[in-house]
Amino acid sequence: MDKAYTKISRKELVKSLRLVILAYAFGVSFFVVQTGSPFTGFTRLLGAGDLIYGIIMAMPVVGGVMQVFASYFLENTGKRKAIFIGFASIQRLLWIPVAIIPLIIPPDYNVVRIWAVTVLITISSITGSMSSVAFMSWMGALVPPEIKGRFFSRRMAICTFIGALGGMGAGLLLDAVPGFNGFALL
């Protein structure tokens, strides 16, 4: 295992770790919207019943199978940062068409809308799993062993707070802008 933290100055390391916490906080807020009650409301508004909702929510688990292949790919390339940024960008960008599908596909084609969302969520889950492996490996190399516990507990505390605020903000936005327009905006 390489020791990336020995290759940068202390000042650069501190800056990088702060940026990691900031980026992770945004990621947690995204995750709250992506898998929490706002997404449940979105799928229900689309007309998804319990079975379809269950299938959609199982996709992240199905995507998790890809972590085996991601590990192999990562081991052969060694490009943690590029793999993370590439797959995480795809994962997040796929939520743009998810948000606008109900606005561009008429309600008469409800089944098409639901299945299009399901396919996009599946692809997003797969790319999210791929990025997760690269991110964990990258963080394992970036954070020095003597501060790992303190760093990750601090990151978790900050991100839990930010995630709670993000969830409340999402709820307020959906109350202010009802229907698919609110979900698309969110």
C-alpha cells in the first residue's frame, strides 16, 4: 500500500482532509435526498407501487456486486482519484435525467417513466459502487494512520449534522414547491 500522505506537506494534508470533509458532507446531503423520504415521495408521485418501489430501492444492493470488479479494475490501474471522480460524476449526473423524466415524458406513459427511472437508478448504483471502492482506497492512503480514528469520527459527526440539515432543507423545499417541479429542483 502506498503512503500518499508522506508525499505531501502537512499544510497540503490538512487542506486535503478539510476538503474531504466538505465534499463528504455534500455527498451525505445528496445521499439523504437520493435514498430518503424525498425519493420515496418522488417514486410514489410517479405511480410506483410497493413492488416497483422495492425493486428500485434494491438497485443499490445490486450495484454493490460491482465492487468486486471495481477492486480488480482499481488494482490493475492504480488510479484511485481518476476512477472515483469519473464514476462518482456519472453517478450524480444520472440524477438529472431522473429528475426531469416526469417533466418530459407524459403521464400517459407512466410505465415508461417508472422503468426509465429504474434503469437510471440501476446504472447510478453501479457507478456509485465503483466510485466507493476507489474513494475508500484513496482515503486509506491519504489519512495518516496516527489520526485515522480522530479524522473519521470528526468527519462522521460533521456529516451527520450536515445530512440532517440537508434532509430538513429538502423537506422545506418540497413543501414550498409541490409536485414534480419540487423534485426536479431538489
